[in-house]
Amino acid sequence: MNRENKRRKYDKNYYMKHPAVDSFKCKNCGWLIVSNGAGSNHRNHCPNCLHSKHVDNRPGDRAAGCGALMEPIGVWARSDGEWAIIHRCTHCGAMSSNRIAADDNPMKLMALALKPFAMDYFDRDRLSSMLETMEDQGNLF
């Protein structure tokens, strides 16, 4: 084991300052994930199913003892317009937010974004009239 691998193994804050370049297999769908194409040095979720693994309490600290799957439950737009995925741990319920990556499945992202509108508690007629009003006033995007 070379010096860099030892440091990665024993320094719990290693990934806060160094890129995560190791490939891994998704625990949810089995997809082989490589860091190339993510658009970032810190790959933290599967680009196919958008699931993650609970390893950090703070980004890069590897201090979470849970290690369970984190399911994507929603998306949100940051103030700069960048999208982020909201994950919830299936074991302990912890929630976190992760930037989307360049190679994420766009259909899964859109399905996740539209998921609340498929719920029964939205009155579709009222939603349609609100959209029409917004379009008429020019306030839609």
C-alpha cells in the first residue's frame, strides 16, 4: 500500500480536500460508477438511479457510521439556478442535499421534480387555472 492510499484510508477528512476518483458500484441498481463525466471532482450519487450512500455527516468527512442507502426524495434549485437532489437515509432518516452531476439521468431528475404534482393533494383544475393566469400575465419563467 503506497503512502497516498494509507492517507486516504486513515485520514477521515481526506475527501474534503482531495477528489474522489475511485469507481464504485451502486448499492441500489448495481450500475458501475466512475468519476469521469460528472462535471465535478466529488461524485456522491449514482447517475442512473440517483441513489447515494450515507457516508458523510459533513461533505467529505466520512464520519457517518450508518452506511445505508440514501433515496432521492426531491430536487430544489439553489439561488444561482443550479439544481440539487435532496436525499433521505433509509435507515436513520438523515437528510442531505447534493449537486446534480453533468451525467445524471435527465428523465429521473424530471420525474423527481414532477413527483409532487402527481400526488392527490394537488387540485389539478386549480393548478391549471393558476398556470393560465401566470401565462396571461407573462410571469411564467
